[in-house]
Amino acid sequence: MSTTASPPDATSAGGASTYLDSADGRSFRVRGSWTPPRVGDFLHLESGGATLLGQVERLEAEGRDQHVASGTLVSVDGPPPAPVPTPVEVSPASDEEVAAVVSGADRRLHVGRLQSMPGVPLGLLSRKLNRHTFWCGQSGSGKTYALGVLLERILTATDLPVLVLDPNSDFVHLDTTVPTADPQESRALADRDVQVLRPDSQERPLRIRFTDLSARAQAAVLRLDPVVDRVEYNALLQLAASFEERHLADVLPTLNQADTPEAVMLAQRLENLGLLDWRTVWSDHTTSATDVLDRRPAATVLDLGGYDEQEEQLAVALGVLDHLWQRRSQRRPLLIVVDEAHNLCPPQAETPLGVAVRDRLVQIAAEGRKYGLWLLVSTQRPSKVHPGIVTQCDNLTLMRMTSRTDLEQLAGIFGHVPEDMLRRAAQFRLGEALVAGTFVPRPTLVRMRDRVTEQGGSDVSVPLRDEDPAVESPPHRPTTGEGTVS
Ligand SMILES: Nc1ncnc2c1ncn2[C@@H]1O[C@H](COP(=O)(O)OP(=O)(O)OP(=O)(O)O)[C@@H](O)[C@H]1O
Ligand SMILES: [Mg+2]
């Protein structure tokens, strides 16, 4: 028995003191004098000739020793429970019972183990990854590490291609396994086509073509406002079609040769903004990130963190997102992962490029699902990402979060997640998460498993002074306590 629920005064022993009722056959309430379980735990219930499995979503105390646990009936074997109080025997559910509900048959999809039942792995429902996902938790709660776990599972067990927009260079080693990983798991990942595109790489440079951008995107790069700069903006609309060249440097002579004052103004703008100096942004006559993406490798990581300027990051992100959107009618599935999403889709964007990227992501959140474009956005607080994106997410992974305001906001958005389970995030330790939504069988409190690949930007240690031998060293560093899920 591994939940904290201890068997109550059993109904069979010395007078019925614990009762079960169910208003609709799908939810349950257990009332009695017993040591209550914790929210999220599973209960084995025997009542009225039926065996039931219930997940606790809410706990209330009644008087000094009476407790009420209520939640969802996950399985019912026998006659459905009655709406009136019926004597019940309650015990913590066994590992086998819970695993039958939450683990799934494919161990390659196991992302971690239940916090209260370390013997029970949580399995992803890979077919239900066709929804948008919100990944949230305060800084240092383990979001990026856990996101890596999810990506590794997707790469290992599915054919769903993934695009990672990586503003912190945290996923640039997604193609490199750690020496401590299980050899079979390492091999499974090594077989997958993972393309890491980086600004300073000779072999796999991250580039886009200016002339592939839509006129609207080009205008955003040139910081043109359609109303304030209407003359130049209009000149760009007229000229954009004639930019057949593939490099921005080739556009400049075209503008100067056009011999109209507006074209010359555009050329000046291009030079003044120093856009030709974005040497690691613009593709010459060869590769563009969109060419790589069109092949749909198993994973394509765009190392946006390799750029010095935020505007460069935004230009590349816009080029790629616009490209995907323009081809949406092909309905080719892609999971678009945006870590540190506050960089690309904050509620208030500051520049025309920022607005264009954000608006495209909001549009993908609103309409992309039916075209097979699914977003996974990760950030520290719900308010740091545009509400038009967060409110479109069906799936939630919540890591440590102590802010009551943020938890209330999440409860408002993710109404399908039991509020008391959300509140438990305030006590989470590193690597612990609440996972809920269509991509898992039940809302589950989980401890994420270990990574198979390297995380790019792990924490910087605090520099310490030489140890004073007179001071005793601390007993041991707390660990996250999760090994490889078997
Ligand atoms: N389950 C885990 N096991 C071991 N180490 C972990 C685990 N989760 C996270 N870490 C480590 O803890 C540190 C913080 O994790 P991570 O970078 O994932 O946090 P984060 O929530 O993404 O933070 P931020 O919002 O600042 O980006 C990293 O050094 C990471 O390697
Ligand atoms: Mg992070």
C-alpha cells in the first residue's frame, strides 16, 4: 500500500462509519472518520457488491474527526454506486490498479512516476498530442529539463516531428546522449534525425531568406508601420515581388536601381537599421531553416539563443512560423515547442517584429490545431504569455509555483483540472509536476524521470570559498529521487 490513505473504520467492522455516494455514477463522495488520503491519490472502494477505483480531487474536514473525500470514479466493476450513502470499505489503491489506468502499455512513453506511488509510471497518450499545451512553473522548477524528457519520449516512441524554438540554447544537445543513460534508450534516440541549427555553425547554419518573407514580414523587419510610414510601406508592397534575389545584400542594388525616391528611402532604411550586418540571420544562396523543416526531421532545434540581438531571434522565428502558416493547407503534423515563450509571445510586444511573431503564434493557437500545427509553450507565469495562446491550451504541465495569484489564474483557465491539485504545486520540489489534459489518462502528480540527452544551460553553481576544515560538511545534497523509469 503506497498512498497515505489508511484503512478507515471499515464498514464491516463494528458498525458502518464510512459511506459512499455518487450523484451521477461518475463522481463520488466518501464520508467518515478515517485518516484521509491526499488530493490526487487513488482509492480502492468496495461498496454495494461493486469494486471501484476513485481519484481524490477534494478533501474537506467535517467536525473533529469526520472527513469527506470526493473526486472522480475511474473504474466501476459491478453495479453503479447509489446516490444515497451506502456503507463502503476504503483502502489505498494498489500499484497494479493505478498502473492499469495511468501507465499505458508502451514504456517508451513513460515520463515519470507518481509522486505518491513511485512504483507507478505515468504514460503519455501519444495520439492525444494533437492539442496545444501550456508548460508552466517558476524559475528553476525544472521546466526545461522536464520538457526535454517529453521531447525524448516523443522522439523515441512516435513519428510526430518536433520544432523547438530555443531562445536559451537549452536544447542544442538534444542530439547528444549522456553517458549515464540506459544504452538501449540512447540507441533509440541516436537513430532519430535531430537537426540542431545554430547561427555560428558551418555545418548546420541557422538562416532564413529575406526574400522568402512575406511583404508584411519584410515590413516588420524594416520597422515599417502601414499607416505612419505609408509611402515606404506601399513602395515595399510594390517592389517585394521583384526581389527575386535570395540574399538581402542583393536587394540593396535592386532598390537603388529602382530609381524612385521611395525605393531609395527603403534602401537607406535597410542600411541605417544595419540589417546587412545580421550575417548569421540571412541565408546566402544555399540553405534556409525552412528547407530543413520542409523535410520534417524528427526534431529541428533552432538555437535562437545564439543571436546577440532579440530582433535577430524574432526575424528568424517569424520567417519559420510564417513559412509553416503559408503551407498550413498541406496539413503536415508538427509540434512547435516554444521554450521561454515570454520572449516570442508576451501580452505586450514592443517592436513590429515582436508584434508579427506574437500575432502569428496567437493565430496558430487559435486555428492551427485543425491543420496539424500544435503549440507547446513554456514560461514561468501564465501572465507572461499572451492570453490568446494560454486560453487555447488543453494540456497543462505545472511545476513548482508558489504564487497564489498565478495558481488562481491557472485555475480560471484550466477549469478541467481540480483546483486542489493545482494548489499542491506550491509544495513541489525540483522535477515534480502536475500533468493534466488530453495527453494523459488522468490529472496526475508526477516526478519526472531522468533525461537521456544533455540539457544545454544547466544552473550555474554559486562560487564557494575554500572549505574551513573546522566546519562540518552538510549531510548530503537532496536529490530529485527519480531514476530511469523501467
Ligand atoms: N528532474 C531533474 N533532475 C535533476 N536535475 C534537474 C531536474 N530538473 C531540473 N534539474 C536541474 O535544475 C536546474 C533548473 O532546471 P531547469 O533549467 O529545467 O528550470 P526552469 O524551470 O526551466 O528554469 P527557468 O524558468 O529559469 O528557465 C537545471 O540545472 C537542471 O539541470
Ligand atoms: Mg527553462
